[in-house]
Amino acid sequence: MRAPTPRNRSTVHAAADSDAQVYDYLRVLYRRRWVAVPVFLVLFVTSAINTVRTTPVYEATAEILIEKDGSKVANLNDLFQQQETWYNDDFYQTQYRILQSRSLARRTITALKMWDQHDFDGGVKTQSGFSLRGAIFSGIGTVARLLKPVRAQQAAATRPADETAAQSSVIDAFLGRLTVVPIRNSRLVDVKFTSASPEMAARLANAVSRAYIEQNLEFKFLASKEANDWLGDRLAEQRKKVEESEAALQRYKEQNHSVVTVDDRQNIVVQKLADLNAAVTRAKTDRLAKEAFYNQLKAAQGSGGIDTFPAVLANEYIQKIKSELADLQRQRAQLADRYGQKWPELTRINLAIQTSEAKLKVETDRIMASVRNDYQAALANENSLVVALEAQKSEALSQDAKSIQFGVLQREAQSNRQIFDNLMQRTKETGISGELKTSNVRVVDEAEPPRGPVLPRTGRDLTLALLIAAFCGAGLAFGFEYLDNRIKSPQEVKAHLDLPFLGMIPTVAENADRALLNDGVPADFIESFRSVRTSVLFSSAEEGAHKLVVTSSGPGEGKSLVASNMAVALAQAGQRVLLIDGDMRRPRIHEIFGEKAEPGLSNVLTGNSKVADAIRKTSVPHLSFLPSGVIPPNPAELLASKRYREFLGVLNTAYDWVVIDSPPVLAVADAAIHATLASGVLFVLGADRTTRQAARTAIEQLQAVDAKFVGAVLNGVNVRRNPYYYSHYYHKDYRRYYVKDSHPH
């Protein structure tokens, strides 16, 4: 059989990925079926019933033209700009809202004398019903009212005092049947009205158009009159303000003539202030540098390391004395070895050594005094500059006082004059525009009684109901799945964490927190650890004891249980294994094995116990156990100590594997310390418990210290409750196979 080509292999992989994606979608829908199916049925059945029961509704349309008020003369650029921005212009948006306003509805109803006809159906008795669109918008409105009762109360409170509850109900019913639709890229607007009577729909659509034109004319007249009156009052007030502000400015100039001539003086003061500020900054920097140098020299003198200080090393005289002192000491040593300590020449040499040492001390003290004097001089210079800076600030403030007042009066006069000029121009423009009494709105096409109903459209509504119900059900299912960011499957471990997946650990019904492979646990639990053991054994090839750190992102994910059973599984494979409880904050290993916590690791690291006394044998052959010991106040310092590294090094000859149960990564820094000393890290994830963000954060922290990952284990897998997550990795036939072959390996 011919091997597949690269192109064939890529096609096969693409098809496999596509099948996997489809399967993942179906798996999500299957898991969330108790949410998706009821939502689908409720929406579809409700919409279908309402569509069938809906009374035929007719819609009449009147088309009107709304011209924007503007100047009679305009250039081409203005015309093109208006044509391009008509849709986003707030003028047209305002007109659309006016067409749907309560005041216009009240005006129309009053003109037609229809306050007693709530349904506007022309006397036709109709059966209550609504379409899918009506049901959706009605539900949205109901939810909005339930979520915002305060806003509804405020809307009711803003209604006119002379409007009764019955009138409000009529207006609401009228506006519910009125629709305003602007035609894009034009100034045309469709005014639509729906009713069970086609004649009534056309009559009301035309009535709204006529009422809008009449109201628009009234608005223009009233607006021009009110604007003229208001501008006349404001113009008189502003004229008085201009006169007062200009008079105040003139009086201030006459009283303080020197104010307008102090600009040059003020500039000199400001420049001097800036120079002093820069000088203070330089002086402070110089003082800090010399102070640091002086403190370093004092520290070096106190610790006896002044000979290595740069200032001393650079002194040629000191180096010469030190050289002479070294020669004398060498001569003394040679004479003492040759003639003994009583040789007369030694007395002269000792006296010369004492003289050189005294010279060396005097010269060193002189350097120390010179550095101290430099520091004190810099400090005095800084203090004098600070005093001069404060004095200059006071002088600058006194110079600014009068000029500030002058600037305030000058700006006030200029502002009042500018406002007066603008009001004068606006008054003239308003007076001219008020003389124009033409309307910018006219009817293009009057509404005619429609020939056929717009609702219901049974086929379209049922199809739309089916699609919307399916979309809502599936969307809700996928929404719940998306919000659930816990790691539940091996695929998520590979996709989101980029770690090798070593195996799944199923849940154990009894004694789940203390279940050991040698303690009568189910066969599938045993086989899962054998599988992980095989992966771990083949992942390490270094010499000496393999140090495996078992950790997790947070507490409660089963790391201690996994560490204990990994140690048992390795020991059952004939490996010499030492299990160390490295969690010296909340130890658990001693409880799993039913042992005491002391003496243990902390006792060994603090020197209070011997290693031989702390390590204990277990009932499992080849497996030893080192508990955590007494809980210390500084676990991280003990683990980072040299003694701990030396202790792990000693274990290389006695054991093949050292399994360390580490604290969670995100809780404390202990796990990172363990990982730096280990040959591999086994990362434990709680199935349907550990979030992706927490796991990624923990892995990033371990990668920051160059931890070597062996892989990840998914612990606490409930294959019976969630079979759709683990069908690729676990099947009920596998369990029967385990039961048939459950002897220990």
C-alpha cells in the first residue's frame, strides 16, 4: 500500500480538525441541552401560536418632504456637504422625534375628535393577538419596565397636569401604531400608521402629516417672537455690563498707572527666580552626591575596608607608605626567621613599622576630613541658595499682585464687549428670519387605503420564529459554555496551557482525599496512575535521583493525593522512592499515610533532627516517607537555604526518585523554589475546578524560574457525570478491562 503524500496528509488532518470542531459544537449542545431545548420550544411554540392568532393589520403611508431652514444664498461646497451629512444631522433626528411626540399625537387626536376610540380601528372589533416581532418587542419593553421602575415613575410624573390617565392611554395606543421611517439619501420621510381598518390607517397617516405642518409653522412663529424678545432684554443688560467694565478698567489705570509698565521688571524677577531654582537643583544634586560619597567612606572606615576605597587607592602617597610598610614587614619576617625575635636589628625595624603605620593613619584621616569638608560646604551652599530662592519668590509674588488685578479687569472688559457684539449680530439675524412665514415641510404623497394587510405573514413569521428560537437556544448554550472557563478536558489542557497531557485521574467515591494505590481503590484509578508513571519514567534521562515536584495553581486540586500515589506507583515499579512533604504550611502527606508530622523536613533543615530519624519506611516496598515536620515561621527561607540543596544532593545515591509535594504556586513562593531544584514539575489540574487564567498564571510563574515541566495531570475526573468531555480518553469498556486485569504491576 502506497504511503500518503504530504498533500494527502494535510487533507486528512484538515478533515480530522473539521470533524473535531463539529464534534465539539455538538458536545457543547448536548451538555447544555437542558437549557437550549426548553428555550427553543418556549420561543417557537409561543411565537407560532401568536402568529396564527394575530388579527390582520393594514398599514398606510404618507410621504412628506422636510427641507432644512437655511440661507437663501449658498455656495456649492455647502450644498454638497449638506447632502452628505443629512442623515447624521441633528436637525432631521429632531424632526423625526417631533413626528412621534406626545404633543403632536394629542393635537392630531383632538383635531379628529377621537379621544373615545382607543384602538383606532374604525369601529372594527378585533381579536387580541400579536406577531413574533410584537412579542419580542413587548417582552423587551416588559423587562425594561421591570428593571427600571424609577424611570417609569419619572416619565409618568412629567406628563402635563391637564392630561388624564384615560387620555394618556389613548396617546400611548396612538403612538404604538405610528411609525416614522426616513428615506436614506433624501429629505423624504414616510409616516406610517397601522390599523385593522385600511380607511382608518390612511385617514390617521394624513392627519399626522397635516398636524405636523401646522405645528411647524406655529413653532417658527413663536420661536422668532421669543428669540427677539429675549435677545432685546439680554442686549440691554449686556450694554450696561460693557459700560461698567470699561469704566472700572479706566479707573484702575488712572489709580495704578505703574501697573502697565512693570512687565520688564516682572520678566527680570521671573528669570532670576528660574535661575535660582535651577541653581538650587544643581546644589541639591551636588550635596546628595557628596553626602553619599562621605557615607560610603565612613562605612568603609568602620568596616576596615577603607584601603580598597577609590579615593585611597588613587592617593600616591598612601600607596608609597603601604609599599614601604610591606617591605619593612617582609624584612622583619626574614630576620625573625633567621636570627630570632631578640635580634637587635628587629627593634629598629619595628620602630620603622610603627612610624609608617602612624603616617598611613594620618593620611587616611586627612582624606576623610577632606571628604567631610566637601560635603559640609555643599550643604551650606544648598541652604544659602534655598534662602535666596524663598526671598525671590516673595518678591515675584509682590510684583504679580497689581498686574493680576489689571489683567482681570482687562479680560472682563474684552469679554463683555465680545458678548455684546455677538448679541447685536444675532438680534439682527433673528429679526430678518422672523419675517419669513413659509413652511419648510410639505406633503409629497398622501396616504391611500392599503389593498392588503402587512400582518400576519404566516410563512415568514414561522420561519423567523424557528431561526430565532434555534439561535437563542444555541446562543444561550454556547454563552454558558463560554463563561465557564474551568478546565474540564484534556483538549483544553493542550490548547490553553501548552503542556504535555500525561493522563486523567478519576474520582474515588470513598476516602477520596486519602485513596492510595495499595489500599483497595478501583482498578481504573490504579491504571490511571500507571499510565502517568509510564510517561514520567520515559520523560527523564538524567543521572542520579530524579527529583519530581508535584504542584498545582491553588489549594484543593489534589496535588498531595497525586504526589502520594505517584510515589507509590514508582515504588511498585521497583524504583527506590522517597516522598517528601514539601508543603510546610499546610502539610497533608502524613495524614494520607496515617503518620505523625514530626520529626520531618523542617526539623532536618533547622538542624533539630537527623535525616535518619526523620525518614520513615512505609508499608509499600521501596517507598520511604519524609513528613513536613513542625510548621516553621519561615518556610521559604528554609527551602532557599544552602542546607536544603545539600540535603537533596545527598539523596542522589540513596534513591532513584524523590517526589516532592509542593505548596500551590499562586498561594506562596515555595513552589518556585522547589521547581528550581527539581529535574521536572508535574502540574496537577482539578477537573471542572481550576480556571484557565489561574493555571496560565501559575505556569508563567514557574517558567519565569526556568522550571522544567514533565506534563499536566487532570485530577478528580468524573467520567460518569460528564462522559461527553472524556469519550476520547475513557469508555465503559475500558473499565471492564481494568477489572479483569487489576493485579498490581
